[in-house]
Amino acid sequence: NGQWRGVIEEYRELLDIPQDTPAVTLREGGTPLVHSGWLSGLTGAEVWLKVEGNNPTGSFKDRGMTTALSVAVHEGAKAVVCASTGNTSASMAAYAAKAGVTPIVLVPEGKISAGKMAQAVLHGSQVIQVRGNFDDCLRMAREMAWHYPVALVNSVNPARLEGQKTAAFEIVDFLGDAPDYHLLPVGNAGNISAYWLGYTQYAGLGRATKRPVMRGFQAEGAAPLVTGEPFPDPETAATAIRIGNPASWKLAEAARDESGGRFAAVSDEQILAAQKQLAARDGVFVEPASAAGIAGLLSELAAGVSYRGATVAITVTGHGLKDIATALEGLELPEVVVDADVDAAARAAGL
Ligand code: F0G
């Protein structure tokens, strides 16, 4: 009966939020699980892509923002704040607009893509650029929410993970069980923690017979969960995961340990190559950070890791149109111009 209702109405009784919270929703979630012929062929596994760029603001953040904004507004908030590398702020701004509250955004100066900045601005945010990195912004956002009348909606807000865990529910609902492995990019580490929460809850309810092995991939220049030490000056072309001291560090380590998983680093070159290959081979265009899980799978295959016979889910977290500047960097744009004549066009196309 009718369209997908958004993650709160689809899964309300499974979410640990006040059950009478009215939903502030843009009908997020219900994203496609797309079979990857390319990666299935390479691995001898069944590889499924959870395409989170299909959410209303183009990233997985909408799942947690519907819950965070709904709870904050229900509790009387008139303004909301977040630190962001761009996607959290785009999402918060949209849900704040929908709810009629003021969004305040703290971002590292010059380090968020133009598309994400456009989203924050058009949805009506107060955008404050900070001379510092994401970790500085997050410290400021926490302090601002402590001292001023504004609600914090970063993933340290537990309502965020409650919403984000629904992606795990959807994967199990579609596959009929949990996958054997789940691979995804890791930055502030909220998402891997949320997936683990979701998989654990479904296994506890008997809706899945197992939980997947969790493998999280970070950019080499921002890989604190790999080295076990914070990165004071994180750097990567995948700006969405340019984070040196993840807020959900402990939860992410628990997901790794309880699942028998691991964290590994991939280089910017591997990330950007994976982004291009995924677009060209599977028709799925994701932003650089979103390709970290794909890059991770490819680098493991090269190192001899086997996925043969397994079911593998990989989250691709955000849409490619979020950051076209990075996508086009170093590419020669085709400059084929012809007269308005079909034969000339056909010749130029090599027909
Ligand atoms: N992929 C994308 C596209 C992201 O925007 C983020 C995080 C991640 C992966 C990592 O997810 O932080 O839960 O481990 N972006 C945040 C932001 C930090 O501000 O938009 P995580």
C-alpha cells in the first residue's frame, strides 16, 4: 500500500526512541541493494552493494537524521548543530528545514565539497567554517550544545545510530539472512557501530541466523582505527572520511572484535581507482569516501584474501554527484564537437 514510509514508520517498534515521537521524515531508507556482477565475478562470491546515495540528500546520514531531528524537535529544540565533513551537515540542514528549526553547521574551512556546501546553504543553514579539522569542529559542536540552546545531532547523539541501524535491517530483510561479510568505509565510526547494532538486534530477534564479519576501511592518511592512535593532521582526497579521532572509536572496536573482523587502510589512489571502476563497470557512481569499501575488497583480493562462495554486502555511502571536482580531477574531458549532422556524430562515435 503506497510508498516507502521512511525508516521511523517502517521500523518504529525496533528503534530505541520515545515511541510517541512524531516523525520528521523525507522518506529516507528503502535504498536498493544492487548485485555487483563485476565484484561477484572477481571474488566468486555474491557481492551486493547497499547504495546509500539513493537517500533524499544523497548519503546514509538521512537514516540517522530523521531520528535525531524527530527526537530533538519532540523535546522542544529550536536549533540544531553538527560538525561535519559535508554529508551530515547536508542531511541535518534538510531535516531542519523540513521541521522548521535552525541548522548550525561547523565545517573545516576549505575541506568540504562544493555540492555539500550548496546543500547546507540552500536548506538555510548558518554555515560556520572553522580553521581546523573535523575533530576540532566536533569538539566545538559538543561545547556549543552544552553552553547554548541548541541540540547536538552528531552520531554521539544515540538517536543517530538508532536510525542508521535500519540499513542492516533492510539488508537482512532483502537477503533473507545476514551476509557473511559486511565491508564499509569508516570515518567517525558511527556507521559501522550502527550496522553492528542492527545486525545484533535482528539476530537476537531470530530474524537472522548469524551476524556478518565486519571489515572497515579507512584512508591511509586518516586511519586511526588501523594504527590504534589518533591522527592529529588527517589528510585524504576522500574528504568525507578525513577524521583523525573518531567519536565512536570504542563501539567500532567492539564491532570488530565481536564479529571477528578488522580495520585496514587504503590509499587515495586505490580509492579513486575503485570509484572510477565501480562507475564504469556497475553503473554506480559514488563519492570518493564511499568507494573505500570497494577499494578494500580489491586490495584484499590482490593480497590473496578469499571470499569465494560467501555473501558479501558493501555499503557505498554517498552519491557521486556530491563531489564532481574530485571525480573529474586529472581526467581529460572529451572535446568532440560536430556540426548538427547525424552522420558526422556517428562517425565521431566510431559507428
Ligand atoms: N562515507 C561518507 C560519504 C561519509 O560522509 C562518511 C562520514 C563516512 C563514509 C564515514 O561514516 O563517520 O559513520 O564512520 N561523514 C561524516 C560527515 C563525518 O560529517 O558527513 P562514519
